[in-house]
Amino acid sequence: EDDEDDNDLEAWERAYADERSWETLQEDESGLLRPIDNKNLHHAQYRRRIRASVRIQKGLIRFLYVIIDLSRAASEMDFRPSRMAVVAKHVEAFIREFFDQNPLSHIGLIAIKDGVAQRLTDLGGSPDSHIKALLSKLECSGDSSLQNALDLVHGYLSQIPSYGHREVLILYSALSTCDPGDIMETIQKCKKSKIRCSVVGLSAELYICKHLCEETGGSYTVALDESHFKELILDHAPPPPAIAEFAVANLIKMGFPQRGAEGVISICSCHKEAKVGGGYTCPRCKARVCDLPTECQICGLTLVSSPHLARSYHHLFPIAPFNEVPSTPNNSYQRLPRTCFGCQQILLNPGTKSSLHAACPKCKQHFCLDCDIYIHESLHNCPGCESLR
């Protein structure tokens, strides 16, 4: 009967039924329906995350394999239009965010389908090449094999230098795993190689995924809906706390190549092709490479530019969390600043309740919630502290 009722609905009615827009309403004191204000809730979650990440040693050079489940379970339509489409969309956003926050790191993509694991891309620092490879292989079929994926990843990550942080992020849709051997042995092998495995599930919690994450020091979460999935996957973009064995100071040899002269023809070592102008020249062996950061294919030197190092700096010395300034009678209207120091929006209105905001513990300037989030997540500098210099 329910199916018949759905078929009787007009297209616009089905859209509202799918979105369940009534769940975003709540009744106020006078009995009127108001939209639920999630701003303070979102800000509280963000502040918890900021407090948890302060003064923790981070792994700045990461080698991450993203394993995407493309078994028949990924064609389910509980995420619209399908799990596969939603995963591809947010993996694209994640890859761009990952390289924005980790310019010295590398990503590789692996797909699981038909009971086997297939490498889509090698570890590399070019977001466009990863996204192009992913979008060209979006087909679902067969069963999912977690063990085959972990075996494949272990073969690649076990060769990574000791200063690199080995990570795996699995986006898992299936409710089972079809393995050729004992997956527990594979999990212990990954643990021994210090490969941190994290899983974001799209269906329900699985014991084997939970066990994998607990053994290797990763995190296991299950998405409730698309917005929750986006939030969970983007949580893996900032560098995680360093594993104890990796929390040792290492000196890493890096080269800062010069931009190649325009009009000069040279053979590119990464694509093995003759190219005109542009590119970069390795300072050690004079080989040509197309993009930075990368590893020289000839002499193995890590090649970066100074902005890449500068963009990694804020992870080591994050801004201290701002202190919340609650709207209480003790904070009189006269004593508090009226406007946000960042965007100049009004914080206090005479005769009305003041809005919740935050204050920098160093310069004592007050900021609205939006500026607080922007300063800590994007700007990485406090405007009040900078203006005192």
C-alpha cells in the first residue's frame, strides 16, 4: 500500500517526502513552528574538536590510501541518487581539502569490486589526476573483500620511509566481506607495519571494521545521512595525532627546485614525454618534473616549494581556542564591545538578549561564532593579535 501511495504522489510531493523537511522544525513557547537553530550546536562540536587537537604532535607528511567500496552494495539508493554517487562527490571534495591542508602529503585510490581490490591511482600529490581516475571507474558489481584491499595497501605502504605516516581510509558500503583467507592475520600485519586504518560506514556497524580500527589506532564511524557522511570524511583531512613510535624528530632532505625557462624543450621525468617550457628542475640531478610537491623520479629527492612548508606550519602551532562569552546579566551592555572585531557585525543590541560570542585569550578581542570558526579553520591567524604587532 505504501508503494501505491508513493506512486500516487506528484513529483514535487515526493521531493518533500524524501527530504523530510518537517524534521527541521520545532515548536516554541507560544506554539509557533520555528526552524531548529543548529548554529550553536555546530559551534559546540567545533570547539570540542579544537580543544582536543591543541598541543598534540601531528604527522605532517602523510601517505594515505582511500579505499572505496564499489561492490553491488554501493548501488543502494538510501543515499540519493545512490551511495556510489554520494561517495564520489564527497571524495572529490575530500581530496581537494586534503591537499589544501596537507601540501606535503600523498594520496592513492583503491576500489573494491568483484571480490578483488584494484588500484586506481598511485600515491601522488595531484588532486586532478586522482579525481579524473575515480570518475572514470564508477561502476558497481560483485562482492566486497576487505582482506584483499588491506593486503594490496600493505604491499604499497610498507615501502614508505619511516618519516611518513601510513594511513588508510575505507569508505565501506557492504554488510559483509568475502575474503580468501584469515583477515585477522592481515589486520595484525597492518598493525605491525604501523598502518593506521579508519573506516566510514554507509550502512550499519560491522564488528570486523570496528576491530580493524581498534587494532590499528584508527577511527570507526557510520554515516546517518549525506551531510553526516560529508562531515565524517572531512574530519580525516587535518593531520591526525602522531603514533608514539613516529613522534621522533627526523631530518628530511628536501629540494627547492627552480621554475623551468619558457620555450625550452626538455623530457619530463614523471610522464616520460618531451614538453616545452614550464615545469621545475631538480636541484640535485637537473631532471624536469611537472608539479610540486613530488619525489624526483631520478634521484629520489623530495621536491617542494616554500609555500608548501609555510602552509603546514599552522598545524604545529595552532591558535589557542577562544573563550566563550555567555550572554548573562553579569556581563553588562556597557562593559562588552558592541561589534565583532573581525566582521564588524553587531554582537549586542540595547534592550535585547546578546548573542553568544567568543574572546581571544591573548588580545581579549571579541569575535562572533562565524569569525571564530573561520579564524581557526581557514585563516590560522588572530586579527586582534596581528593588529597589536
